[in-house]
Amino acid sequence: MSDTRPFPEPPGYGYGPPAAPEPQYAEPAYQPAYQSAGTGRQRRGDGSGTRRTALVVHTVADVAAAFLALWIVLYLFEANQGNVFVRFVQDIADALAWWSQDIFTMDTENLRVVLNYGLPAVIYLAVGHGVAARLRRF
């Protein structure tokens, strides 16, 4: 006796079982908080305006703190006060730290400069990064 069953055909030739379907991915089961119903506020999906503003605030705070830190380093290493670059950094640092001049009146000049210019640098960093983080939440 001979076997009369047909040979199995590879899938996709129209014969035999259909090819396995491509996997279908379901939509995410969560909904972001800014899109949920009942929050009372609407926002754009990308938030590019507030993110850019936060980036600008963050960057300005970092640059201000960098100028103050650079002036502290130049002063501690006794950079040439007659140099144009050193005077430029000192002028920028003085403009940024005008409100904190002579808060600390130490006998040691180096410690006085570190504290009077370091305090505004820390405050600029804390406030700038805090405002930027708050802006990113919107």
C-alpha cells in the first residue's frame, strides 16, 4: 500500500496552514497624569516651551556660579590682577556678588573671598536649579 497523504507545503504558498500573524502590540495600559481626566489642567504634549525656559534658567545659574568659582580660584592662586582676562572675571564676579560683599569680614583675606563669593555661587545654583526643576513639572 502506498501513502496518499500530500506533502506538507511551507507556509505562505497558499497551501497548508496560514503563516503565523505578526505580533500585535497593545496600547500602553497607563495614561500619563497630564492627560488623565479630571485633573483640571491641559498641557501640550511636548512641553517644549517650558523645557526650554527651564534649560535657560539652569544654564544661566550654572554660568553665574562658574564665574564666581573661577574668580575664587584666580584669587587663591594669586593671578595677575593687571591681566585683562582676570579683570574681566573679577568684574563679572563683582557684578554677580554685589549683594553679598562684606557679609563675612574675616582677618584672613583668602577665607573672606571664598565666603563672600562662594555664598552667592551656592545660592545661584540652588535657586536656579530649583526654579528649573519647578518649570519642568509644568
